[in-house]
Amino acid sequence: RGEKSHDIIRKGLEVLINLTHRGAAGCDPETGDGAGILIQIPHEFLVQECGELGIELPEPGAYGVAMCFLPVEKHNRLQCEGVFERIAQEEGLTVLGWRDTPLNGDAVGREARASQPYIEQLFVSRPQESEHAGLDEDAFERLLYRVRRRTENEIANSEIEEKDTFYVPSFSCRTIIYKGLMLAPQIERFYFELANPLVKSALCLVHQRFSTNTFPSWKLAHPYRYVAHNGEINTIRGNISWMTARQSVLESPLYDGKIDDLY
């Protein structure tokens, strides 16, 4: 019915736990191949949490939240944060601030802890006075997508150590993803804010991963930003090559001549 509630999230987590038989664990039985949940941005909850940090959030849909996996080492992490903030500002966004995502590291297995990234949330607001002023929600979402792609590309091509740790599970004005290298029952214990009654959504997308041909990692956990798929992608190198071959003919009036920024 499109009505947000905490009960929807409770049901989603229950579905995820019931999918445990579809997941997998390696030599460490407490480290899963990856699991996660996608929900709508819990505005009421985040207004309260960010308010305690001195971050004032605008109305729903007027700000975006990036869930970020970052290097653990502080200098490398600050470099990644700096690139993200600079590109966001170049695109006309206002950086509202960062929030450390509350975590319980004891909830995951030994192998997962050994490779666990630093997990933060970045908050940005819709441009007020720029070429993007008056963006509707769809256009704002596309702008957040471009900022994410530019940031990913710049960091990937940088000399930042631990840059392979950097990953953005979600950056949206609509949804947020909590995921990681864990088993389904560990999600709520690790991201314990999911148990807060103020965390509400009208939809849930959940999945636990079974790795067959790619080594499990934090960034490869499901769901992805729009889907939770249950199929094999055995031709990953071929898929990337086909997309690269098509880049020269891609065009869209929605990207105002800046589609190259996405490559």
C-alpha cells in the first residue's frame, strides 16, 4: 500500500533469514558470502540521528545519502572523503556532513572482520542556486549517480593506498543499502540501527549471496543498487568489454553532454 512501517523491515529481515539455505560460508563458518537489505531512506530516524551531530536535513527527497565503504587507515580514508566532497561540490551539491554508521563488529565472523571497511554515511542536499536549481527528484537522482561515478573513477585512477576498499553501496535520495560480508542473521546485529522502531520503509529488497565463481567480499554482497539477482554472470570480462565498446555511441538528453563522466 506504499505505507512506511518498521514492520515491513522486520518482515524483510525475516525473509532474508529464511533465505539462509541459499547462502554460503567459507572455512570460517561465521563469515558468509554476503547479505544485505535495501530500504527507503528512514527520514524520521535520520533527522533525529543527524540532529545530534549538528547536521540539519531538509525535507525527504531534497537530500541524498551515500552509504560508503572506506579505507580503515585514517589518512587514506580522509583522502577518499575529500575526493567525494570536492566532486559533490563541483556538481553544485551542498555537503551536509558525515555520520559514522553504528556497528557491532563482534556480530560478524573472523574473516569478515579482517577485511571490514570503515563504514560511513555522507549527506548532501539538492542544489539551491546553480544550473541544477529546481531539480525534480528524478533529475536529482541522476545527479547523485554522476557524482558517484565521477568519484569512483577518480579514486580508482588515484595513488591512494587501500583505494580498492572504497565502494559506495548506495547513493540516492530514495533508498539506502545495508550490506556486507556476513550471513543473513548477522545483518541486524551488525547494523543494529535496523532494529530501531523509527527505521521505517514501504519496501524491502533482500538477498544472501552464494559465491560460485568470484571470491566473496564486502563490495560484492547483495543487494546491488537496484537489483538482487540470483543468476550467474560467468562472462563478466565479456560484459565489461561489450559495455566499453558501446560507450562511443551512448548519448542521452538527460545528461546534458556530460555522459562521458559516467564511463
